[in-house]
Amino acid sequence: MSNHLLETDLLTYFDCNACVGQYGYKHHRQVWRTEDVVSEMERCGIAGAIVHHGLSRTHAPDYGNRRLAAELGKSPRLFGCWAVLPDHATDFASPAELMEALREHDIRAVTMFPRTHQFELDNRTVGALLTELERAQIPLFIQSDEISFAQLDGILDRHPHLSVLLLGCYWGQERRLFPLMDAYPRLGIDLSGLQSNRIIETLYQRYGAERIFYGSGMPYKSPGAARAMIDYADIPYRAKQLIAGENLSKLLGIKPPTAVFQADAITFQAAKGIAIDAVNVLDSHTHLIEDGGRTGSGLPMLGGDIDAMMAMYRRLGIRSMSIAPWAGINGGDAAAGNMIAEQARSRFPQEVNCYAVIDPNYTRDVAAEARKWHLEKQFTGMKPYYYLSHTAYTDPVYKPWWELANERHLYALVDPALIADQQYVEWIDELATCYPQVQIFMDHAGRSFEIADLYAEVALRHDNVTLQLTYTSVPLGVIEYLTEQVGARKILFGTDSPMRDPRPQLGWLAYANLSLEDKRQLFGDNFRRILQRCKLK
């Protein structure tokens, strides 16, 4: 099934966070050609993007800015953003000369990379430059990994009429971000990395829609990930229109051309923001906040209790989840976490599966705990967690647990947190060999191309090793790459919610350039087969 969708049917997406052209330090499969970025925009229904040249960051602003003109000429969907520097070292134009060049080349926004390019953001260094931008009403776009919140505070305080758009801010930074947004009404934010659970609803309720922008992070990130956050947002349609593209159009005085794109049955439903029923969607990696809770590991996790989670999942079309509650993993109370999972399943028995967490630092009899939670309580998954216990997954203390899981054909979610990559791979190799009936999930296998390469080698060595995608980085093209490497039957969809919002994870896969049959496998059929193998009765 293929559906041709016009802009009149959907929101108009105008991307505030993208780059084109070559850039340094890339994996050989990462997208970089401008033509490929534009093709991805058109495939995902993105009408336009404001872009800087990749070499303006990894080499030199002047060099990248000069190269940008040729890239912009390749598509009317692209609009230029120059990288700028202070002029003290005499390797960049003076502020006055820069303003003249921006007018000459019709450049409506600038970016800077102070951390990469080794300069301070104090008034002495950038004051004159920012004053000229402020006077000319040229907005400054800046990546969050290039500036501290304290530096951002200083800029906004000294330049109250300068519009600043903070790009790529990460989930969990709300306690630093919100005070600045409270204080400075000309500070805006994109959603490329800000994937905290229900963040778009939280931002809308607190600030309205006018300061939230669609940003993809292309070519590093999937444009469908941030798009899904907006299409599925529980906010008024008019607010979605502003966030998707109208805010950026107003800020820059630019209207992108009409978007047209092709969609399979899954992408069609995702683009419309309706529950996906074209395939079964099963979440193999979910957490949970206890009833009445709103925080996990000190981070905001709003809407993370089971009732709110189920409402969100039904909105998206996710039919079931496999849960390891937050209190039992990063919280440090494994027994309480298991009971929270059991209570959630009692309320939603058709939609909830459970991971058992056993912490050998608190449990003397791991074998008894394993029998309790798997045989008595019928938990289908096991989640040992090195981050919590600092106990190797191959430690003899876990042997009774692994043996029971092997006997009963259970599945294990094995997280690499705090473990060196090579050590993690060695542990997975050993476990997969010793316990061939346990389906072992290598967690966060899609977080980078380099990790995809490493984990794919392990998955190909063992029939019982499966790769789980979920991660905030949502790299563009990595799902397709993993599917080529190991085959569609060895990859699982998961969200990690409510630590992160499930919508970008859904969009990452929904917009992947895969066949409908491959998406069917990844979204749910693979995990369904694993669940059916479990022998607990």
C-alpha cells in the first residue's frame, strides 16, 4: 500500500536543525550528501530546512559558509544558516562586515560553535557580534553541546532582544532549561533531543506553542523521530501547526515550498497522528513510575504511571509493553519495582508483561527470588542490571537465575550501561553460549553506527541474541543498516519510556526506509514469537 500525501492533508514541517555537505568524523554509512538529505526530507514530508554546512563546524566557518551556496542551489527546500566567529584572531569578518555579507547573501540566521572553535561567550569576546545580530534581528541558533546553561543565561541577559534557538537539548535537563525559558521570552527550543516523557505537552502548557520548533538534527538524526512527537501531541491542532513550521517561517520570514511524500501504511498513520494498526506494535523495553510518582532518579518523568502510560500507548497503537519499573532498577529497590510491575499487570493483564529485577546486593537467595517472580508470579523477562548492582552478568551469583531462564525459555534485557563495549560483548558471547534457550536482548544497539557494527557481529554468532533499538540519538539510517547486517528477524522495537517519550522511538522506526514486511517484524512480530516461546506453566 502506498499513499500520496499532500501538504494540505498534513502539517507543514520546516526544520530548524539540519546540516548539509561533508563533515568530519563520520561512519561510512552515515548520510552526508545534500541530495540524500533532500531525498530524506521529501520521503518524510519535510517541506523545508534551514541548514549550515557540516564543514563550517568541523573545519572552518568561512570555508563552510562559502561551500554552502552550492549546496543551497541543489533544492528550493534549503535555506542558509552561516556559522560565525568573533573577529579578535583576525580569521573572521568584523561584525559590521558580517552584517553586510548576510544581507548580500540573504542569510536569515546564524549559528556558532564556541566549544568546538575555542572561544568564550563573555561580553568581551562576543558582545559586539551579538549586539549587531540583535540590532539586525538575525536569530542565533546554537547546539546545546556547544554552550552551558550559565553561558546561555549571560547572553540572554545582556541581549534581551536577541532571538536564540537552543538545539539538541537533551531530556532530563528541564530543571536547568525551564528557569531560563521563564526568564527570557525570546528563547526557543527544538525537539530533536528533548525527548522527556510528555515534554511537548509540558512545554505547551507552560509556554504556549510559539517557542517550540520542529528540529530534526539531520543528517545525524531521523527526521521522523521528532516529527512523531508533534503529530501525536495531545495539544490543539493550531499549536501543532505553529510548532511544525509556522514559528520558523515567522522568525525567518520564509515560507518553504509545498511538501509531497510517499508513505506506506505505517508511515501514513504516523503522519496523520493516528494509532498504528497496520501492524502489531509491541514494546519490548518499558519502564514505569509508581502510582502518584513523577520523578525517577531525580529526573522528571511526568505521565509515567501505568494509567497515563496506557493512555499514551493506546493513542499510538502500541498493544503491549514489557515493564521493568524505575524504582527497581535505577531507584535501587528491586523488590518494590517487581511489585509495581505486578500491580500494573493486574490492571492491564492483556497489555503488560513483566521483567523481574534481582539485585544480589540485597538478596541472599537469588534462586528463590527467580522461582518466586518467574514461576509463581509468571514474569516472562529477566533484567539483571550492572548499573544498579555492579555485578557482572556472568557472575556465579546469577547462575541459578540464568539456568531457570534457560529451562523456561525466557528473555533477558541486558543493558550495557557503565560497561566497556568490549567487555559487554564478551559477557554476551559467554551468556549466549551457556544459555542457548534464553533470548538475550542487546540493549541500545541502534545508538550509533559503531555500536551497530559491534553488536551485529555478536548477533550473527548466536541464534538467541537479538538487537534492541531504543536510544535518544535515533541515528538516521542505522535501523536500515542493522537490518541489512543481521536481518529483520533479529531486531526489536522498544521505547525505554517513560525515561524518554515513546513517540520519537515510534517515529524513528515508522519512517525508516524499510519494506512494510520488515517493519512488521521489527515493530512486533519478532517480540511476539519470543513471548510465545516462554514456558512458565
